[in-house]
Amino acid sequence: MRIIAGSRRSLPLKSLEGDITRPTLDRYKETLFNIIQADVPDSTFLDLFAGSGSVGLEALSRGARQAVFVDNNKRAVSVIQDNVAFTKFESQSRVIRMDALSYLGGLPTLDFDIIYIDPPYSSGLYADVMRLIAGKPMTPPECRIILEMALEDSIDFITDLNAMPGGRVHFELDKIKNYKTNKHVFIHAVRGNDE
């Protein structure tokens, strides 16, 4: 596993041993960033269920202003911290050991330009995370959200969330990129008119 492009191109990254996390394959990560490359420079990037931190670090290498890495696993957080130090992105990174839902729930506002969400597949957490996002005031007028999901995982919850009473964010499906066993779902989140 490595950083693919940008200022830290080709630097190797640590990953967790065992099956605690599921690193995003380099070729999928490259496709992901080819799709969002215009949005990354000078962005604030939230890497939820961050694992090794490779996606957020890729964003920093490609010009993101700041990345926040959130993971609840102690070993994952240690690996993220090592990777942040090795790539010399300490001043642009915040590594937080916390449950993703608790982290989002505690935010007064959403201040991110790009949010990457990669919980365990078929966990049911996608809808819970997106419900929290839908109910938050959003500082930027729009935000890019990427879900990494199993191929068979449904995204029907997006339509339901747009009808949610009290919703402050509207979700528009931009694109679905299917791979062999998983997919990236690209969502455009727009701040509500009353915000």
C-alpha cells in the first residue's frame, strides 16, 4: 500500500495486520481520486472509519488543506499516527480515536468539503452516518460524500433521508463506480435553503 500521486507520491504506508480493517486497494483508490481530483486541492477531508488512513493521506498528498482521521480501533489509530508521521503531514492532520457516529453526533456543524465513509460492509452503518450528516448544519454550501460499499449494499436510504423531517442537507446521487466486489458511491450534499 502506498501513496499514489502528489507531493508524497510512492511513499509506502503501513496497514493493519489481520482482518480488523479492509484497506482500499491502490487501483480503486487511484480511480476514486481520478473522479474527485478537481475537488481535492485546498479542501478539508474527513476520513471516517479511517483504518490505515491511506485515503485521507492520499488527499493530503494531492493538495488537501487538512484531513481528519476518525477510527475507534486503538491499533488502527496507532497505524494512522505512524503513517501521518512518516509522510510528514502532522501539521495538516487530526487523528481521533472515537466511534464515527459519536464523532459526527458531537459536531456542532459540518465543516468538510469531502467526506469519505468506509465502515464494515453490510454493517448498516451507512444509513446511520448519513442520517447524522443530513441533520447537521453545513458550513460550506456543498460537500462531496463518497461511500465505499459492497456491490450488493443498497443505497435506497438516500431517498428516504431526503424526505426526513428536519433534514438540513439534501443528497444528490452523482455516480456509482462498480469494481469486482465493491463500489464507490459519489454523492453531492447540498446545504438546505433555510441554513
